[in-house]
Amino acid sequence: MSLVWAGLLVAAVTAVAITAMLLVRRTAPEGSYFEDGDRAAGVFGVLATGFAVLIGFVVFLAFESFETSRTGAEDEARIVAQQFETAQFLPAGARKRVSGDLVCYARIVVHQEWPKLESGTLDDALNPWAAAMFRTMRTVEPRLPSEQTAYDKWFDERSDRESARADRTHGAEGVIPVELWIVLFLSAATIFGFMLLFADSAERAFVQATMIGGVAVVICSTLLLLWFLDNPYHRSAGGLRPRAMERTLVLLQEEARTAGGVAPPCDAVGNARG
């Protein structure tokens, strides 16, 4: 959802809330529907505080998930670049194959996995080029000390890369369950309904509209923020994009020229040739 649509939705919800308040105000008694305003304010305080505590906890949970996804994407891209450098110290037979597979791995992430993250269709399957690299590394028999060091380092980096990939894909599933969304919307509707009982025919319409309009803006904006944090992969402003892996692809191209050239066994979007 773009910022424009989000703004329009907030404006629409606020307009509906204000309209409802003004309609109820027409037939409301002076001083609102409550005979004891202090008691009603106390009850409203309990409702608002409970909602604020709940939504504050959920925002923290959703933001933590968003940040984990963002950090995972950046770490994965950084580790791919590090593995490419490590691969240059492997035995000659595996060096170019693994380097090419890393380029294909990055292309898959950018051109195939990221669109699936945005649409919520990414499954639990591994990146196929990760499996190809593993099969290649099983045939490697390091002999020189530098090759043995690179071989050991490779598997450490592979473990870190898979962990970072898991963090990246975790956010696509969302961390707020449906039941919690139901509770949040039910709580918001309860607060709106309770606010309508404060309708006062003796109060100026502007004051009444401002009162419920402010509540509507805050609650609607907060719920939209939760949706944004719970769905980090989108093309609108603030959404997570594969910038880090795109930068890594550029870096790999530069390092490939330094290493004497690399021929990736895939096309521009990561599909295997042939």
C-alpha cells in the first residue's frame, strides 16, 4: 500500500467517524449520554490504556521482525561477497565453478526470490545454486595450507549465509496472527463506539468532530503502521528492496575481472543455462 492510499484510507476512516459523531450528536442529550461523566471518562481511560498497551507491544514485535528481515538481507549480501573472495583461494578445479554459482545465487535472490517475497509465495525450498555449490564443495580436496584455510572458512560463511537468508525470509510470513488482528480491530471498534456516547448536543460541532477525528487518525494510522511492519516486502516507500544484493552483484562483476573472469552457468535472472 502506497503512502497516498494510506493517507486516503486514514482520511476516509476519519470522515466516517466524524460523520457518525455529528449524526449521533443531533439526537444526543445535553452533556452526552452519560449521567456521570467522570465515571465514563474512567471507563474510557481503561479501554484506551488497554488498547495502547496491546498495540505498543505488537508494534515492538512487528518492528523487531521488520528489522530482522532488513538485517538478514544485508548480511546475506555481504556474506555472498565474502564467499566470492574466499572462493578465489580454493583449488583451481572448483574456484571458477563456485564463483559462477555465487553470481547465480545472487541473481536468483534479486530477480526470483524477491518478487515471491513481495507476493507471499516464496516456499521453503533452498536456493538451487546453494545446493549446486554444496555438491561442488564435496568434490574439493584441499592440499595447500591456503586452500585448507579457504575450505574451512567457506563452510563457516555458508552457515552464516543460510542463517541470514532465514532471517530475510522470516518477515515474509508475518508475525501478527489473525487472532491478534481480530482483537486489535475489535478493540478499535469498541473505542469508536464508546466515543459516540460522548456526543453532546450542547457542545459545538467542531469540538465534537475534533475529538473523535483525532482518535480516528491515531488508531487508523497505528493499525496501518502495524500492517506496514508486518508486510516488509513491498514496492511502496519504506518497503524492503534487494538493494544490498544488487550492490553485491556489481561488486562481484568487478572482482570477477580481477580474478581473471567468471562465466556464470545461468542467465541474467538466475536460471540455469540449457
